[in-house]
Amino acid sequence: MDMKICILPGDGIGPEIIAQAEKVLKKISEKFSHNIDIEHGLIGGVAIDKTSVPLPDETIEKCKASDAVLLGAVGGPKWDNVSHEIRPEKGLLKIRKELGLFANIRPAKVFGPLKEASCLKQEIVDRGIDLVVIRELTGGIYFGEPRGIEEKQGEKLAYNTMVYTEKEIRRIAKVAFDIARVRNKKICSVDKANVLEVSRFWREVIEDEAKNYPDCELTHMYVDNAAMQLVLNPSQFDVIVTSNLFGDILSDEAAVITGSIGMLPSASLGEKNPGLFEPIHGSAPDIAGKDKANPLATILSVAMMFRYTFSLEKEADAIENAVNLVLEQGYRTGDIFTSGCTLVSCSEMGDLVCSNI
């Protein structure tokens, strides 16, 4: 298969972890006889330094001409004092908008060798944690109008508006059901339908879309209960679909219970390619350039790319199995290191994953 991938290393540890992901891409292309054409682009602080903007038009054009986009990380203290309009993070928000990415997919999985890293009781972790949070990314209260801060009757007040159209809800539902269909066919829609009209409408549309997926089991849960259940019994969940605000909170909670933010990939998808794939951690400027970063979240983001953009399950499985094997062999970067394991560098970890593919 021919593939065109735009790679945006970004800032901080971004170039280091992306370099390991490129090793994996090369290994997969050789093993499975794919032709992978890679282009690089600027985003974030490095783009500000070179072009005075966090997302140059050239980068946008390269991304739109690609099948998928792989991102490292953006931001760092070097750019703390730049104008708010051109902060590095603006580049990330703009590329999501330019590519029409409305669905954020965040897996939360505890790898067997890392069970002890979870903050949960071992008896809970032993039941298994392997779920996906699917968050609507471009609607809801973060984008609704009207919004603002003003003064009425001598007192200041602030307001935001939670708004969802049927189209916005239905398209995120389709993504969630499609993913559930290739997993365990269980989907939990999280809302606040006992209080919010928008949540009642959300539930109505989700239930209507479920009629197109009779092989999937749909349940509903209020967001406060979902937050509690993620801690008490995460093994009950397979696919969670929810709105922008609730997904923002629940996906971070799900990440924390796995025990290591350095292990978690993500994908942001639109109605067509390209999708954007990136680790959920930040640019870690304190260890940038020291070959200490954990590249596994970025490598696992490559696995997501093969699965969701190219529908290549064998390639995705090969990467994920290789990561698990490396962990079983006792190799660790500093962020996941425990006594009795072998400490390795960022580049060494990339080589180890490749050798296990």
C-alpha cells in the first residue's frame, strides 16, 4: 500500500519521540511491503521561531495533501511571553480546525507489565483496564454562542452556552459505534440527561443511531456516576462516547488510572482523511535533548494510525505486541522505571520496539 504521512515533530521532546516513531514506520514498511512517503512540517514554538506563526500555511497544505498526520508535542517556557494570538498551542487548535477533526479517540489501557504503576487497588487493576473514550471535539460548551463576560444591574456575570446539533451528535455516535463494533460491541454514552436539555437531546440522537448497529449493546450513564465508576470498576467499560466538556474530564481521568501518561496515544478524526495522531503528554522541556523521553505513546499513536486511517489491523497489532514484549522483557524509560528493570534511553527504546516487530 502507498501511504503519505506528514510528520510534525514540534517542540521539546517532540523531535526525539518522533524519531523513534519514524524508525517504527520504516520497520513496518519493510516487514509488510508498504511504500510510505514522509514529509515534515513546522508547528508550535519552532514554527514561531522560523516563520513568526505557530502554524504556517505550508504546513497546512502538507497536512491536507497527506493520508495522515503524526504530531510530537508543542509548547514550552521559551514561548511563555509571546502574544496570546500566536502561542504554540494555537497551532494545535488551528490544525484541528483546518482538518475538520471532530472526534478525539483516547485509549486507556494498562499493559500487564505496568500493572503496579496504576493508582488503583491491585484487585481492581487485575480485572483489566482496556477502554476507549471518544470525545466530541468541536461542539458543546467550548464553542457555543452566546458567550461572554458583562455587567448587569451593577454586577458582573459570565456565561457560556452548551449547544449541539443533531448532525454533530450523530457523526460522533457513528464513530463510536464503528469502533465498538470492532472491539467488544459495548458502548456507554455519558451525559447529564437528568438535568440538561442538551443531554436529553444527545441521548435521543444516540439511541436513534443505535438502531443502525443492532449488534452493539448501548447503555447510558450520568457523567458524575461515570467518573466514579471509572475508579471503582473500569473493567465494565469498553467504548465511552460523550460530549466535549465531559470527554475532556473523563479522558484525563481514564489516563491517570492507567498509571503512566507516557504510554497513552490518541487520535483525532474527521469525516475524511487526514486524521491527526499524537501522544497525550506534553513537550517535557526539562528533559528535551537528553534522550530520556518515553517514545512509547508516540509509537502506539502510529499503531492507531494504521488501524483507523489505513484499516491495517495486522500492522497495528504488530506494533502493540512489540511494545508489550519490550515491557515484558523489563526495559523501561525513566518515567516508568521500577526496581529490577533495565533503564534505557529514548532511542534505545525505539530500537527495542523495532527489534520485536
